[in-house]
Amino acid sequence: MLRAKILFVGPSEAGKSVLANFVSESAEGVGGHVPTQGLRILELEQPDLSGGKGAGCRLELWDCGGDPKFESCWPALMKDAHGVVIVFNPDLPSHLKEIETWYSCFVQQQQLLDSQCLLVAHHKPGSAVDSEGPFLGKKIKMFI
């Protein structure tokens, strides 16, 4: 069975846990906002989808706390990661400023390919969604 480690990173209150729960079909933590303290690992097994010819895949979704106080843990979290999902809330201007830092630390410094990175703009329920999306600048647009 293939194994893949995917990191969910980004600023606090971006919706990383909501997205990780959705992908893993977990109901853990459904309800009010509770900041992730350090790290939460969700496991998901995908059976062979090729009609019996493949090995299937076991996914580890690493839901990483977005508080800067956990920055000293980042090198350990990044070890052997196969992909990174950067989640941010485009309604918060501070999140737009932080995206480049998350990309630099978790993608560029780990020498991951841009194809191993996904940027997710997560609007909170009830927010006014901008149909055009935020302007992220030249550097960020390159990996979207």
C-alpha cells in the first residue's frame, strides 16, 4: 500500500481543520472554532481504485496549528511530507500577507514542486464571497 503525508498549513482561523475533516470524512471538532494545538493527524485509506490492479493508498493528513508559537515544530512536521495544502481566509488581510511566508517555509525550503502544493482560499460561512478572488501578487500566482 502506498503512503502519503499531506500537510495542512496556514494562519490561525483559516479553516485547515474544517478542510482536513472534510477530506477525511471526520466529524471530529465539528462546531465552534477550537484552535489546533500543535498538530492533529488524521488517517484515511483509499482502496484500490483501479479495479484490483493497484495497491491503494494510506493518507496521513497533518493538520498543523497556525499559531506562530508552534514555528519551532515546523521542521519536524515537514520531514518526509509529500504535499502541502496552504489554507487561508481571503477575508482577512493579514492572511494575504502571510501566504508567501507559508509557501517559502513549507514548499520552497523543502524543495517540493509547485505541483505538490495546493492553495485554498477558505471563506467562513456567512462571509461575503468575492467572485473574482483576492489578488495574491506575481510570486503567489505562479504556483496557483
